[in-house]
Amino acid sequence: MAPNFLIDGPAKAKHSILLAHGAGAPMDSPAMTAIAKSLSDVGFRVARFEFDYMASRRTSSGRKPPPRAETLSPEYIAAIEALKARGPLIIGGKSMGGRVASMIADERHAAGLLCLGYPFHPVGKPTQLRTAHLPGLRIPTLIVQGTRDPFGTREEVASYKLSKAIEILWLEDGDHDLKPRKAVSGFSMADHLKTMAAATAAWAEKIT
């Protein structure tokens, strides 16, 4: 089915960002909505879409489990084509959505890749890495990761072999949704989203 988009930000923005959701929550989850608003507030045109398995949950009584990330690449490519973005297009997403985008970013010649909470490995399985394609990635990439993300902490990621095209923005005490514990870190979710958006805007200007 053709994707439905949720659009935030100015129609004549210099950069567009196409974001896919994570494995378990839809494109209009509170986390995705907050991310999209933060990015649109700094001038991006942000488009969110859903993979078919997630969209079907809105109309069927059963909850389809997420398929293997590798099988979702054609749907992401279809979303890129349907969006018909003007100007530089950055593709990416939250968790699994960013992972799927990373698999097609080079071949689709996107302007950049933005991954928000990359799932470097399943929770509790640090040796089952999802990084095989990352050393060869050529597209400029920004990964925004919380330092206590159970899918890849700062200490774990430091040991991985990654492409020199990849930059990582670490958000102190952030979890997989980038959310910190304010009492521990002194930062709020709003602080981290503001930092993420500002860093993404600076990075986008640098790469395009």
C-alpha cells in the first residue's frame, strides 16, 4: 500500500528528513512526535511514515509482529519515491527504522542518514551485532544515541569498527528513546531533543 505521511515543518525548507518508526511503536507515538517537532522547530521539513505491518495494526484486530529489518527495505524505498522531496533528503528513523534506512542509504544516494537510537544489538545480547554493513557505509551519517541505551551503550559502541562517515552524538544518560533521568543527569528530555535538533541542523549544513 502507498504510505501515508505525517508532515511537520515548512514546505520550503532547505532539507527534508524522512523518518521511519521503531519496531514496536507507530509513527505518531509520543517519542516520534516529539522528535519530529524538535526537528521541524529548527527548520526541517519532516515526513513520518509507517511500514505496512504497523499500519495494518490500525485496521485489524491482530498485532502483526515486526518482520526482519532486511525485508523492509523495499517499503522504505517506496516511501522515498512517494515523498518526492525537493532539495536534499536525509533519510533515517528511530531504532529499527534507522537501521532499515542505513541498509539502503548508499544505493539511494540520499544526502545523509540520521539514526535515532541505533539498535546495535538486541537487548541483553551484546554479541549479536547488527553492524556488518556499517564499516562500509559511505553516506554522511549521524547517529544520536543515549549513553545508557540497552541496544548499544557508549562503552560497547566504542569497540565497534564503524565507517569514518559516521558521527555519533552521545546524549548523557539517555535511554533508547533518548530520555535521561533528570535526577541523575541534570538533563530533561526537552534538553536532549533540543541538543539533538541543533546538532542535526549543524550537521545537515555541513554535509550539503
